[in-house]
Amino acid sequence: MTKFLVDRMLGQTAKWLRLLGIDAEYAPKGEDEKLLEIANQEDRVIITRDKELGSEENAVLVDKEPPERIIKEVIQEYDVEINPLSRCSKCNRVVEKVEQTKVEGKVPENVFKLNEEFWYCDRCDQYYWKGSHWEKIMDKIDEMFAD
């Protein structure tokens, strides 16, 4: 499975790759050498708009374009499998499904009452559920792959 390292100029691309369930780390601030070192150590493909960095063997150079187009290009080129909403959009960790009883008092009361399914990121201490935000994300994903 292909993993990615998304450079600092492409934060929305990193976020949307994660929302699609694709392993996409957001590059730390630093020099190109540091990004190349991380990519090599973790076997990641760099997604970048930096021409010099994009000329590296394990990098994809993208133009200044909307995240949706970049994502479609990357998914097609690397034949990446998507699994929407299976990763934390903040930190990239795979989220774990948790019992409803375990989230009581940790999510808003109305959210607890209206939802039966919850997911948790143990790195960010973040809970997720299928609310209106989830629906908007899924609609955007459907739009992304409509053609």
C-alpha cells in the first residue's frame, strides 16, 4: 500500500487524502533533505509543488490546482484504495470503532443520544461520528469521483 508525505504547501490535500483513508503524513517544516530522509525511512511518496523536490525518484510534482484534482491524479497513478473516514483528519492515525457506552460524557449529550456508531483517535483524543459534517464529507467525496 502506498503511503504519502505531503509537503507544507498542500495542507488541504493532506487532509482530504486522510479523509479518504489514505496514509498521508503532513511534512514537518524543514529542508528538502529532511523530507527526503523521512520519505526514505518510512517508504513514502512525496507529493509536492516544489520543482526541485518533485524531480526526486520518490516524489510526485503537482501543479497549483485544487486538492480534488491532485487527489484524483495520485489515486489513479498509484492505484490507491480508499476507505473513507478511517483515519484521523488531524494526525493521520487509523481511528478505532468504540462502543457507544464508552463515549458517554465525552461527546455532546445530543450527539450521544442521536448516534450509535463512534470512532476514536487515541493520538488526538478525538471522537468521530456520522453527523452532518460526515454527510458533507461523503457528498464531497462522491463529487470528487463522479466522473
